[in-house]
Amino acid sequence: MLSIRDCLDYCDLTEDEVSLIAEHEGIPDVAAAQVACGLVQTPEGVLVLTNYMRDLIERATERGDTEKAERAKSLCARFMEDHPLPH
């Protein structure tokens, strides 16, 4: 089994990005890292991960948790910069 560090090194994701994915999916960080490693390899997967992050931004905003929403926005923006979607 791969460690979270192995996955992060392989797929160029940050621990914070993986934590958002884990939160969205309700799974441990190491499992989220393994899932994200596969998804980040394709444009469709990058879109899925971007949508996970956007969903968390929306949920936090709806709850009035502005701190979490801003953190998620920042992480999503960095993720999209690092993994741009094709047009």
C-alpha cells in the first residue's frame, strides 16, 4: 500500500488539497490521496477534483463558515493553476 507521501510526490498534490478531497468524500486522507492520484492523471479526473473543491466552497458558504470557504477557494485556485483544464 502506498503512503500518503508516496501519492503526494507522485501526483503533485498538496496535503491540504488531499484533505479537502477526503472531507468531500468522507474518507481518510491516505485513501483520498490514492483516489486523487488516479483522478489527477486525466482531464476528466481533474474536473472531478475541481468540482469536489467547488462543492466544499459552496457548502461552507451556505453554512456561513467564511474561513473554511476562503481556505477552500484558495486551495481550489492553486489546484486549478497547477492542473489547468483543457478548453
